[in-house]
Amino acid sequence: MRSLKVKIPILMISLVLFATIGSTYVTYRIASKQMRQHIIDKNTIIANMIADQVNQYLSDAKNTVKYMAQNTNVNDMEKIKENINRIYKSYRWLDVMFYMTDTGKITYSIPHNDIIYHRDYVEREYYKYLLEKKESYISKVFISSLLNQPHIIIVSPILDEYTKEIKGIIGGGVPLKAINKIVEKTQNAYDGKIYVIDEDGKILVNPDHNEMFKEMSLKRNIEIENRVMGLEEISKKYSKGVGQYRNNGHKVYVSFSKIENYKGMIIVERDEEYIGKEIKKIRKELMPLLIGIMIISFLLSISLAYKITDPIEKLVVYTRNISKDIHRGMKGFKVTKDNEIGELERAFCGMSKELSMKIEDLKNSHKREKDTRKYLNNILRSAGSGVFVIDDQDKIVIFNRAAEKITGISGENIVGKCVNELMDDLNLPKDIFYKDPTKNKFMEEEYKIKRNDIDVPISMMISPVYDDMDQSIGLVCLMKDLTQIKMLEQQIKREDRLKTIGALSSSIIHEIGNPLAGMTNLLEVLKDHVEDEILREELIVAIREEVDMLNNIVINFLEFTRMNNNKKVSVNILHIIDSTLNILKPEIKYKTIRVVKNFPREIPHIKVDPSAMRQALVNILKNSIQAVGPCGIIEIKVQKDSENTLALSIKDNGQGMSEEMMDKIFNPFFTTKEDGTGLGLSIVHKIITDNGGSIAVKSEVSKYTEFILSFKGETDEIIDC
């Protein structure tokens, strides 16, 4: 069974059998589907045809009765009798004709029956309908008292020409036998079943009984459009259609059509068993042909298979020899055929020679690759930065010595494990590796890790790794211990602060000197004119102003130089803006300044010190209020860019500044105001930078000044404004 001499014939025979049986099955399915559709189409044609015939039959009878009623004079009884007799003899579709008074009494009929003179017909359905609607009517089927046979009564009112009141009634009876004859013509040539029912489901014509109009109702639960409904619901909802139901395990296909002028319906049914009979006929015709095809295919498959397997067997022998010794395996090989098999043999010979050369190349390439891998591994192990690599299954595949030193974790204990275990050991957030880095770029963040219960600051740089198909196959992560760098940064900050405080001290001493000199001069004047009470009061007020100026300088200096130890929290910047505007509301109202707010629908939270931010915004807005004239405009605009950065712009249409002034406005003690200390914007700059933001200024003389504050938004929380 393992030999191709057996497998190929079996495969070819199996394919032929599969193709033959498959095509036969498909033919069977298509034939079944076409026959099923044929049944449905034929049912529909028969239902519509009989409904049209019955409708035409009843319409002709109705038109005859209506015509007679319209041309009848109730005062000429002899003429009424003459017309009734003439119509009864002339028209085949009416076997009963009668005249009824407006009080529901039949005074003349053909055929005649004495019973009618003793009966009152006011309770009849058609009589009530005429009194209400005053128009021609076709009634339901009931047993006529004239012939004691089931009839459909058609009545039409004789109306007064002026009052339109009913003066009499002309009626005729259509025998149910006539409807049955219409159905019988088709039923005799059709192997399905045809029913005629009224709107209540009562059977008027039944293919299973010779007697008509027995007190029987047709009960069917028919599936239409994936919904099962009874005949009464179908009669109310549809005028025609198709459906199906199951009977004794067989599907029965149903078509129905309403009779237009009558509250009834034609039902045509055919059992699915009919399809089985037709398929059996097709099967008997196809079976001999199918067996013949299978026998011929079997013989041809065996013959063709052995013609193919002989040269293949030869190639197998030489292949075995090659597997033992590739250089001597092809000795004695000859091409035996001049066809595709011969081409295969020649190709096999050439391939074996090429294979011999490729094997030598592969050995050399494998050796070079092994040396290169060893060289790269040595580089990674010796690298000064920590390196670890994560594959596309989130497993750590490389963890070098520097990474071991930084984290305090052995590579042997972490390589092959999930990266989440490393994150737990280092107390790092697990989502840092699931952020989507921009293609061909890297992400760099600073974190603190736990190493032997000590916080160690590190820099983590993450970069995606791509294969030749430009598909991501993992991440490479570089770690650097920032402990020494952070210590140097703190030292530099302390030195910078000392330099700044020294420079500020020089400036403040200079600034304090002016009011002190003024106070000295004023005291000298006061000493010389101590008896002049008015001058003494003026000098004391002037000295107090100089003291207040000294106090402002000292307070602002302390504010500028104090350390920012307030706790930062996640806030909505719009709340801080509104709070600041409320503080400055009196000044804004006094100068009738119009504040224009331009806020987006959604903004991110920012992490800042709320009170310090409010102080910074107060200082900026005070400058804007002082810069604009009466009825000026201050525009406050907040926007978010694609990198989730929040930008706050405060723009006024005031005096503006030159470029030289813009370069100095954040310098301590630089001011353009006569009573200013020059520390307001320096304090603003310090607050913004201490809270992780940046501040910039744009201005044009006599046009505008705009302060732009930028903060990095928090990605996990977006505020819907």
C-alpha cells in the first residue's frame, strides 16, 4: 500500500469515482430543485387560473342581476316576472331567480316553491348588507330554500330614482355545483389537490369528497416567509402567495389565490413525494451509464498509472543511491523516454549535480552564520547598556549582562518567560510594551524600578523589530541606569539656584537701595521741618509708600525663590480659567473688557498644582487687562493637538511689545510699569516650568500680545466639555 504502483491507481480511480458520483449528486440536486420549483410554479398557475375563472363566473352573474335591478319598475309585476323568466332560461350561470320586496318577502321565484311565501328573509346576511350599503352583493354559500342545494346568492337593490330608497330586490343563485365543475376540469388532469374555501376556512369544494358543502373546515398551518400562519390569518393578510407545511413526514407545497368578487380562496397542494417518483425514473436511466463509466475509468486508470510509475520507480532507485553517496549515486543513469518523463529524468540528473554544489555552499554558509551569531552574542553580552529582546509572543529571548546588572535579575531566570513577569519584578507598568510606536521610530521614557528594595531611575528606549516583509516580529529594549546622571542633575540644579539667588540678591539689593535712599532724604527733610505739620504729614505718607514698595519687593522675591512643594493633581484647566476670571471680574467689568472664550468639546486632564496655576493665570490676565484700553478684547483659547498636548492661549489687543522687550519680560526685576516690581512674569515662568509646562510669547507693537502655555495631557482621561 505504500508503493506508488498501488497509490496512483487508487488515487486516479478515487478521483474518477468522486467526479462521477459528485456530478451525479449535483445533477440529482439540480433536478430536485427544478422539480420543486416546477411544482410551486404549477400550483401558482392553477390557483390563479381557477380564481380568475370563478371570479369571471361570479362577475357575469352579478352584472346580470345588477342590470336587471337597474331596469326594473316595482310597480309592473308582470314585467318583473317576464324578465326573471327570460334571464333564467337564457343565462346558464343562474339556476335560481327571485324578486323580494323591501320588507324581506319573496313574492316571485323560479323555480317556484310554496315555502318561500311563509318565510321571512330579513335575517339573511345579504338582506342586512343591502339595507346598509344599498349596492350589489355576493353572499356566502348557504343552502337555498328554493332548491335545498348550496348556492351563492347574488342580490341587487331596486332604488328609487329620487330618494334612493330600496323599493325591491332582484336576486339570483349561483349553484356551488357550477364552481365545482370549474375545479373538476383542472382536478381531473392534476395529481395534486384543489380546494375552494370561504373566509372562515369552510370547505366549499373538496377533492376528497364527492358531496359538496359538508360542515367541514380546512385546517392548515402554512409556513410563509419563515412564519407559520393559519388560513384565516393568511386570508386577511395576503391576496395570493406560496408556502409549505408537513404532512406525515412529507413536505406539501401550497399555492393560494383569493377570488376577487367573493370572500373565498383557491388552495392548490401537491406532496413532495411526487419528486421522489420522478427521481427514481431518472436514477434507473442513469445507473447503467454510471456503472459503465466507472468500469472504463478503472481500466484506464490502472493502465495510465503503471505507465507513470515505471520511470518513477527508476528515479526512486537512483535517489536512494544519491542519499548514500551523492557523488557516485548517478553512475549508470540513462534517459529512457523522449517525452515529459524523459525531461523529468534529465532534470533529475541536473538537479542532483546542482544539489551537490549547493550542499557544499550550505555547509560554508552555515559555518559563517554560526560565527556571525557568536560574534553578535559576544557584542550584546559586552554592551554597556542593558539590552533585552521580546519576540512576537511576548517572550524574552535575549537578556544581556548589563541588563542583569541594572535590574539585579539573572538572565537564566528570565529568558523564555513572559515579559509581564519581568514587569512585576521591576514594579513597572505592563502597558509600556503595548503602546503602538510609530513605524521605524522608537519610544523613550524614564521610569523607576525596584532593585533590592531600592528605587533606581532608568531610561527605557523601546524600538520595534521588522522582518524582510516589513512585518513586526518583536521589540528591542535598551536600559540605562540614570542614578549618576540624576545626582549630577541635582547638583547642577543646586548650583544654578545658588547662581540665580546670587544674581537676584544683587538685583534686589539694588532695588531696595532706591527706596532706602528716598526714605533717608525724606527723613532729613522731616528733621529740618519737623514743626511744619502739613509737610510732616506729606513726608510720612511718602515714607509709607516707600516702605510698601520695599514690602512688595521682598514678598515677590520670596515668592520667586521659594521651592515648589505643592502636590500636583489631575485637573480640568477650564475650571481654573473660570475661577481666575471670577477673581478678576471687577477689573474686567470696570474697563468694560470683552472676554472671548474658545474651548473645544473634548480636552485631556493635565497634572498641575491648581493654586499655583491660578496665580500664574491671574498674573498673565492682569498684564492683559492693564495693556488694553476701555472696551478692549481678551481672547482665551484652549486646543488639543494629535499628540495629546494641551495648549492655552491668552491674547489681547493692547499695546504690544517690541522684540527687545519680549527677550527680557521673564527676567527678574524687568518692568515697563512705573509701580511694577518686575517679578510677576518671572514668577509665572517659574510656576509653568515647575508644573512640567512651557510658556512662549508673541507680540506686535500696537497690535496684540499673546501668551501660549503648553502642557502634556494625560492619555487615559478625556473630558467631554
